[in-house]
Amino acid sequence: MALNYVLPIKSDQGRDIGELAHYLNGLSESAQVIVVDGSPPEVFDAHRALLSSAVTHVRPAEDVCFRNGKVNGVLTGFRLCGSDKVVIADDDVRYEPAQLHRLELALDTAELVRPQNYFRPLPWHARWDTARSLLNRAVAGGDFPGTLALRLSPQLRATGYDGDVLFENLELIRTVRAAGGRERLMLDLYVRRLPPSTRHFVRQRVRQAYDSFAQPGRMTLELALLPAFVLLRRRPLGLGALLGAAVGLAEIGRRRGQGQAVFAPGSVWFTPAWLAERSICSWLAVATRVLFGGVRYSGGRIWRAAHTAAELRQSSRQQNSG
């Protein structure tokens, strides 16, 4: 098959992956599905029993040992890809065959393709996080989804990208760009994403804010939110204008690329709540970096959110000259 689908997973005992296995088994008719599974042995064996023989199910390579376990799975998957067209996915992403076909065609003219995610079903916290996505679509040009597609260059297949970072998707995007690769943002390709549990959502708040260290301009704006709210607390008209403008931006993001077909109208009204959350969590992210040396991740801590584009361009030049 021309398209590879790489999924890194790691599960604890007791998690039911029956629905995920059914999805992957069906997807194996449209792509070469490679599941890189870092679960404990008994869980790994239980997963293998659910996956069809058409799905490649392996452990992460022992010589790939970055702090970010997802990257270990991705780089292991790269080694097993039968062609250079690859979709990197999370376990909550659900593609339709037609969407994979669109990505495959798009990779004929770009080295990296970025689709967009939307949540279904829509509990309250999924609408809350959708507000963040809509602002990204309005202000930053597009959201960073839980899945990317890329065309593997010999360099990327051999050396991969740095996995000692938190914002691994941005690190990969910048690595491809630094090597001269073209990125295509597909604002109208919407891939469904299952919402996390409420507990998982709450636990991710500071960690998501920490990603903004990779974008200093954004981090500065987010840190400015809390002082702005404090200054405007006795000026309801000013505060209302600020929040109203934010809701308007979210609506612009909802309508980009015909997004109103998948983004529920009510999600834009969660924008003030998301801004209030980020105004606090961005400062907690700073405290986490200063006091603890990074954000907690899988039993350890990660200090760097992602390398700058300039750092990666220099690294790429050094690799090419060497």
C-alpha cells in the first residue's frame, strides 16, 4: 500500500481498546497500519489478540529512547514504513478512507500536510477545548491537530527529529521546514477526534499552556491576559469588549474552511472560559519551569517545548555539510 498509518500507543492494565482495535482493523484495508506499543507485556499481548494479522504490532525500538514516548513510537514506525507517505496519528483520531486518500494526494505536492481536528461527541470540556482550536484557526492560521501526514525524506527516516521536547508535532513541522520541506495546511480537511475524559482534560491544562514556550510571542500574549483581566475588573465595558472580540475571533475561526459544518456554534461561547483558564495556567507553566525544571511527563520532566526554527535550520545545515 502507498500510505502508512503509524500509531504510537501506551496503555495501562484495564483500559478497553476494543473500539480502537476495530477501527484499526478496518483501516488496514486502506493503509499499512503500524502500531508501536509501549504497554507492559501483559497489556501488549492483550492488544495483539485484538488486532488483525494485517496490522503490524511492535514494541518501540530499544535504541530510540527520548523523553517523549510518542516520538519513540513514531521513529520506530518510520523504520517499518513500506513507502515514503506516512500518517502519524494519536489513539483518539478517527479517519475515514476518503480522508486518507485526500492526504495521500496532497503529499504529492508537499512534504508535510496538516489537517484539522474536531471533537465528537461534544461534552462540555470538548466545547471548551474547541474554543482554543477556533482561536488558533482565526489568529494563527490553523490549529495544531493530533495527526499529521508527511513524505519521509531519507534524512528524516534516518535521523528523525528530537523527542526530548513536549510539543512534538511543532518540532516535527519545524524540522521538515528547516530541511526545505513544504507544508500544506488543509483547513477544510476535518478529522474526527474523540474527547478525553474529564479527568484527563483537567490534568492537561498546565501542560498545554507549557507548549506556548515554543512560541514566545504567543506566550507573551497569554501571560498578559491575567494582568489585563485584573486591570479591567472594575471596567466591565472594557472587559466585555475584550471578551466579545475574542468570541468574534473564534467565530471567524469556526467559519474558515467551511468549519461551521463540524464546529458547533455554541463552542465559541466557551472562549472567555478558555481565556480565563489560560491566563492562570500560563503563569503556572512559568512556575513549573522555574521551580521544577520542566513539566511532568510520563514519570519524568521535559524542559523544552520545541526548538526554534533558527536552531533547526542550523542543525539541518550542519547535517548536510557533514
